[in-house]
Amino acid sequence: MVALQVAVLVVAYIAYRAIKSHLANQRFKAFAKQHGCEEPLDLSGTWFDSIGRLRRVFNIKKSGEDILDDIFAEDFQQASTIQRKRFEGSSFLFTVEPANLQAFLATQFDDFETGRLRGLQLGPVLGKSIFTSDGAFWAHSRALFRPQFSRDNINDLEATDKACNALIAAIGPANAEGWTRDVAFQPLCFNFTLDTASEFLFGESAESQAAMMALQNPKENPSIAVGSAGESPGSQQFRQDFEIVGEKLISRIRLFSLYWLADGLRFRRAAARLKRFTEHYAQAAILTAAQQTDSSKPASSDGDSSKSKKETLLTRLATQTQDRTELRDQVLAILFAGRDTTASLLGWAFLRLALHPEILSTLRAAILHDFPTSSSDSNSSEPITFAKLKDCRPLRHFLNEVLRLHPTVPINSRSATRDTTLPVGGGPSGTSPIAIRKGQTVGFSVYIMHRRRDLWGPDALEFNPDRWGDEKRKVPAWQFLPFLGGPRVCVGQQFALVEASYLIVRVLLRYDRVEAVDRGEMGRMRKGLGLTMWPRDGVEIRLHEARGGGG
């Protein structure tokens, strides 16, 4: 009797779920018909096709395929918006259409969010932060971030200049012919951006460039090299942890709802070490916030009261919450954004300078004109300011072209908060709207959109900074989105551009040539993909020192 009752309940539950699903499907079909929607091109194939595609993604290091150019880009040979079935059965829409990006990033912003899945995928490292949240907490976080990226704060470039000096020192002296040693430039960029980001956001440089040099030459800087290598932000362990975590996080994203399959002890340990590192900043921010609200409390006894009183993004956040876990998570989010995105941009920029000597020569001539040097110094004889960097059009055009072909975040996604539509991509012509079901994920790639020949012309794959000065080829809005757009546009975009511009100016004032150590290897432009995209084969270069006041 009990078994019969259980069987009846099971059958009733199955029937209930089936009826509920049927009614939901009918309502969604009516919604789609009401809005004139049609289906996008379906490239799902069989379940075995989905597994084979996933295997290609995870075997790219062995196969030599490029995940963007060889796997994702092939989907868009027939249409700019497509749909697929994931290997676990859910539906996935992917678009590289500017009108659709404008819709879910701006005009229909409330219809989309980063989604709960994003928080689960990135949560072990970024926790509850601006990059893993939506709604009120995201708005609160962004409101705290925005004042720190004001023009006045960005124009304070003393720390940037200090980090530039450290990077140039790490390159080392030139020989009698004017050439430096062969330099692995990408790690220097990661150190540079970590030092500038930590100084700007937390009021204290991580000094990772100096720490790396000390570890490489402990006899020259014994005091810096003292301590556990794993606790030093400039240590090999620290850089490895960032790489381990970045690779694992992108694997978690690729596995969609099965993200937990990419977990592992090595990943968890790396994440734990990074979290321990950020505890220093969280503790300091709480102390500073307490001192600001208690005027009777004496200044820090370590003799560094100026730093403790300096208002930073983190100290502002600490006035709103004393939750050390939240502060730590926000710090890690800032470190990943501030370190990786600008460092990746700089890596691609110097790779392009090494591969295009004629572009380097033109750019350097413009820099010498806009930032004249004294006869005895390779630094600019006038201050390098935010305004002057922004007014240097050839430099701006060069960085735009780097960001067009090498956007630091090439793939992204949004999740629908309600049944909604996208303006184009449906039907045989691809011009009809598309119905999006509540909870459905929409992926997009600015990398592929930036390389579409129908948008950018037949030379879309060519590196040509001059296209940005050609008034006849004005770039339409929403076609160029290296920092996305709408309410969630990258709050630190001007900071990133100023940091990158400043370093390029300083380096090109000192060096008049940049050569690739292995031009063939660098010319392959293979990509490393974590939370950002960087040159997978590194940026191995040598630089020629300009003689006689900037050449």
C-alpha cells in the first residue's frame, strides 16, 4: 500500500513538472510570436558533437589550435548570432552583433545580469565583489569605485613614474652597441601593473619589480630578498598563483554549470595564498577607517602615518563595512583587474612594436614631438600628464588598434533576468529579433566582432593604427568595445589607458628600436587565456638605447 502511494506521488510529480514545463513553453512561444521573433541559426549538432567540441577546447595546448580563431570564430562564418546546445543539454546563445551588445549592455540593461552562475564559477577566488555581483551590491560597489578613478586621481602619476623607473632598471644596461640583453618583457609588465595598482588603490606599492630583481640577484639586494618567497608579492610563487588561479577560473567558466569539475587541491591552495596576501590590505583599511572616525586615536606607531591617513578605494570601502571577508574579496577583484588587464594590453602593445618597426618609428617621432627631452636625459623635460597623454593622437590610435585586435577580455556573457528579446539575429536573413528565455545565457565576443571584415573592411585582420585617423572610416558606436559599455563599462578604463600610455612614452623616449628575439614565434600571435588574454609565447625582446637625448 505504501509503495503504491509513493508510486502515485512520483507519477503526479512528474506529470506536474511536465504540465508546468509545457505551459511555460507555450507562454514563451506566445511571447516570441507577439514580438515578431524568429530562431537564430542553430549549430548544436549531436551530443557527441558537443563533447567533441569541448574536447577540442581543453586540448588546444596539445593540438596547437587557437580557441578563438579556430574554434569559436568558425561558428560565425554563416551568421553573427548563433545558438548551440551545451553538452549537458542547456541552450546557449552566442552573438557578435553590435546591436545585440548595445541591447544587453545598455538599452535593455535591466533585462540582463552577470548571473548567479558567474558568482559560482569565480567565487572561490573573487568571492562577493564587484565582478561577481548584480543588483544593489554591484551598484554599491561601483559607487565606491568610481571616485577613485576621477581625473584628478589619475593625473597623480608619481607612483607610475616610480614603477616605470623600476621596469627600466629591470631591463638592465645596454652594451657598447646600445642593445640590452634579451628581455622577457611580459613578466615585467605584470610587475609594473601590480605595483601601480597597489599604490593607486591601496596607497602602498607591492614593490614586486624590485622583489623579483632581488630574488634573481640576492647578493645585490639582500634586504629585499629576506622572507618567505611565497609571501612576497614579487615572488615566483605569487606570480604562479595568479597564473594557476586564472587558468582554473577560465576552465570553470568553460564547463558552465559543471564548473566544479575544474576544482582541485592545487587551485584551492593557490587561491588561499592569494587571499592571505590580501589580508594585509584589508587589515590596514579597517585600521585607517577606525583612525578617521576616532580623532582621539594616535597615529600609527610605525612612523608611516602619512600612508595610514591616505584615503584610498579600500579605506573608503572600510568606512561602509568592517567585514574583513568582503574587503578581502573586493581587494582580490581589484588586483586581478588592475594587474592582468593593463599588463595584457602592454604585452600585446610591445609585441606589436617589435613586429612593426615602421609603426614604432612613426609613434616614437610623435612622442618626441609631444614630450621633448632634454639633451642629457631620456625622460621628458616636461611633466607627462593625463591631458598630454590623451592629446597624443598617434599614441591613442596605436592603443586603439592594439585593443581592437587584442581586447584583454575577449569573451563574456550575460544572463536574462526575465523573458526578453534581442533586436537582431533571428530568421534566415538574421534581421529578425530573437526571444530570450528567463535564465538563458547569452555569450558574446568583442574579439570576433573587432575582426569582422563586414564591419571593419577587407583589412580587418591587419594591424593599422592609421585607420583611427581616417575620417572616412569613422567607427560606429558599439562596434568597438574593448572596455564594454553601458552602466557596467569598465570603471578603470582611463586608468588602464593612462598607465599603458605612460609606460610606452617612457620606454620609447629611452629606446629607439625594439626587436623580437624570435620573430617567427612571436609572429604566431598565440593567446594565453585566463580571465584576460595575453601573448601565450611571451614577449621576448631586446631594446636599443637611443643616444644623444632621445635619438
